[in-house]
Amino acid sequence: MKSLMVSLFILLTVAFSSDRPVFHKEDCKCGDIFLAGRVEIVDRNPDFRVEIVDFNEDLIVKVREYGAFQCGEWMFVDHNPDFTIEFVDHDPDFKIRFRSY
């Protein structure tokens, strides 16, 4: 009986554990990916789930036409991205605010 309970606990722990990336503001990374460069917006299987907010953001995003190399500089592309995102309304990996010029 005890081994059944332990097995059930392990099964539930694995089933509800998340392998979602962790956002690190200090080094501008989520997981192991630096948050600058070429970004593709997708509907399925993104690298990151991102919520757009007006305040309390994790990252301020500056949209660039070219040369997106510094933290938060994103160039939106349709192919060959450095990472992919999906815009969501809840449960994001991190929150962004677009910088207005």
C-alpha cells in the first residue's frame, strides 16, 4: 500500500510539474534564450507565452527594423527567428510593454 501511495505521488508530481522557461530580468533571458533579435509570432508551440501589459512589465520591448541586438530589441520576422512567441491574455512566461517613441 505504501509503495502504491509513493508511486501515485510521483506520478502526480511529474504530471503537474512544468517545464516552462524561467524569466531572468538581470541577464535578459528566459530559460537560456537572450531576449533580443529576430522574433516570430506563432499560434502553436511557442518558445514563450507573452502578455502585453501597460504597467508592471518584466521587459520593455523596442521594435526594430534591423539591428536588434540589445536586451528587449525585437525585430519581427516570418522566418528564421531567434525565438518564437505567442501572445496570451493569462498565464504568460513573462509580460512585456512596447516602448512608445
